[in-house]
Amino acid sequence: MSALPAEVPVAVIGAGQSGLAVGYYLRRAGVRCVLLDAGDEVGESWERRWDSLKLFTSAQFSGLPGLPFPGDGAHYPGKDEVVAYLRDYAERFELPVLTDHRVRSLRRDGDGYVLTTGHGECRAGQVVIATGAFGLPRLPDFAAGLSPDVHTLHTGEYRGPGQVPPGTVVVVGDGNSGRQIAVELAATHDVVLSCSEAVSPPLPQTVVGRDMFWWMSVLGVMSLPVNMQAPDPVVGDRVPELLAAGALRTMGRITGAEGAELLTADGERVKPSAVVWATGYRTDWSWLDPELLDEDGQPRQTGGVGAVPGSYYLGLYRMRTRGSALIGFVGRDAEHVATAIVAAAQGTPTSSPTAEGEPS
């Protein structure tokens, strides 16, 4: 597709892994749709991540519906491999993606929706909001109190050790991203990893020769609803090994900043030359019609199906299961949403749309 249509049955906002996955199912069901993405190319959000990033899911658990991730299934893909895979996926299945089409607003209009972009407006009967869980960098309130003389960057800005000045660097946040970056920086810097009070359970990448996600899938863990308060596990963590070797150190949860110092709840202080904020992301829903949002400003949805007819969501953190925001597991949610879209369009329940030759 080369131009924004004036009208389309289904508009998918976002052409990352979530949008591509639902686009796959919609195309197989014969539903005409368009995928609108803010980036100049498919996979641009992955391209902006740090250079050494590797998935904590192996290739065999990193593919989208209909196309296994290429290469050795036991391999842990890097970000460039993910970008290449997503672009190949969009081309292979001839998904109707329009890049450089950021949706600036989505409003309800009669029995459909109007999407406003920099290239004009498009009316859609149904919409899928697949902008994902990683929108705007989230910083703690106290970050504003840190002296501007301390070099700071969020994981969304971090590319590699060359960005970080010599000296002590504090990585604030000990999830998978924070630990991966702390391990990389430990080879060139004095690294302090600030650990949260909620301990993230460590998981090895393999158990008895099998990928951890193989075990979690077989045991049904990846299909179960999850407690939003439970911390995510850290997979393939090398921090304990580096701690034992004296290659990095840890401190408690940072709760404040005074000038050039960071403070923990128990009074510990550190004066870093740089800080990497591995404090996650927040979603921005200001562009959505207020009718779609609840009193807390969050989407009104259950399992990806919006409370307002014709609205759907994909890629939200733990939307249905622990895998809802993971590339290798979002396909399940995408199929669920596509099935609901087809049913709404036909006015009757339908079976899950599948590709030819795939089991239903």
C-alpha cells in the first residue's frame, strides 16, 4: 500500500511485532486492513535499542505466526536480527504497512473511527491499537534533583559503553535490561547496580538442555493470567558471576538525589559520573478519544477487546498472559483479537482465522 486510504474496514495502529501478527491473521481471514506505523521503516523501534541487546528468548521462541525465526533455534538473537526478521515478515506476507504515518489522534465517529495522521485522515470500521508497552521513557520523580553535571541517559537512549564517561556509573533498575547493560558496562567502567526491593526471580536460560521458555510453555506458564504485582523473572543473569569476581557491585533501591549524589532508603550514598536509568517506560494515551479510556486514563479493555465496540488492543504488558508483550508469544493474543474482529464484522462467532495448512 502506497497511500493512506480514505476508508478501510480495519486500521491497525503500529507495525511492530503486535501489529504485524494481527495483520497476518486479518489477511488470512480476508479482512482488508492497513497498518500505520510512526517509524520510517518497519522495526525502527528495535533499531533504536542498544547495540549489544540480545533477546532472552531463544530463536525458537521468538518467531511470529507463520514464520519461524531463522537460524539455530537455540540461538539468542540480537536486535539487528530482530529488525531484519520483522522487515522480512512484512514483505513475505505482503502486509499493507504504511510507514511514516504516526496517528496523531483517534476519535470515535458514529459506528466507526477517524484516524488523523500527518498524511490526512482515514475512517475505519474497527481499530487495533498495537503501539505496544514501550512508549515514553519513565524516570522517577527524584531524577530531576540530580545535578546536571552528572551524565544521565535512559535505556531508550543507551547504545553502548562509548556513550558513558569514565568513572562510576550507577545503573538504576535491575530488570533484564538493567542487568544486561550493567554486565556490558562492567568490562569498561566501575559499575554499581541499584536493586529494587521486589526481588526478580532468576531463571537460567536452559534447564536440562532445554530452553527455559520450552519448560514454561510445556507447563502452561506462558498461557496463564498473571499477577500484575509479581516482578518479571531475570533470564540468563550474569550479575551473580560478576559480583563474585568483584567486577561490579550492588546497592539498595535509589530513593532520592541530592546534588551529584544518589541516596538509598537506608542512607547509603554514591557519587556517580554517570547514571543509566533502567526504569522502564510509560504509555501515552493522550491521542486516544477519551471515551476509550477509564478514569485512570488507561484503555478500557478486557483481554485486548475494548469496552467501546470496534476497538482492540495488542502488545500491552501482561494484557492476557506473561507473554503478551513478547515477540514470540504475542501471536496468541493477535489471533484472539483477529477472531473477535472477524466475528464483529460478520455479526456471528467464527473460528480462529488460520493460514492455509496450519492447524486451527
